[in-house]
Amino acid sequence: MTKLVMLRYNKPMRTAKISELKAKLSAHIRYVKNGEEVLIFDRNTPVARLVSPGPVAHEDERRQRLIAKGIISPAKMPRVEGQVLPEPPGPMISQSVMEQVWREERDSR
């Protein structure tokens, strides 16, 4: 039986046992979609919390932080899905040359 308990200040949280969660997963997913959290119990011990993944904007914030730190650089043009990218200019580096570069890099450490 699903219960509502107070785990945070004035914020009720729905609880469910694992067996109940398995039997009524769709209903619990609806609760989460509506902004609720579900605390999952195994033999009266809390073991997990079912929560919404949060807004997609979170990924944009992360990307902006990585750009600000210089870890990644923003795309010059947005990529169109299904678009085939052109081959890189210049001659391809052979596998034997790359292996030599990697070997020299490892040896210098």
C-alpha cells in the first residue's frame, strides 16, 4: 500500500515497497511525472528514491560551464541530423606513424 510520509519540511513523499512498485510501476511513474518523489523500501528499509530527472536545461547549463572553462568549444554551426560530415582535409596519417607517435609519447612519461 502506497503511503505518504513527511521526510522533508512540509513536503510529503510517497513510499512504496519493492513488490508494490513492481506491480504498479506505471502509477508510480505518473506520480513522479507530476512532481512527486517515491521512496522505495525493501523490508521496511529505504533503499532508493524515484525522482524526475530534472529539466533538459540542466544539460545546457553543464555545456555552458564546460565552454566557459575552455574544456570544450561551441560548434560553429549546429549539426543537422542526418547530414554527412565532409572528410577532413589533408592526407590521412598511417597506422604505423600513429603507433610510433603513441610509443614515443608513452616512453617520454
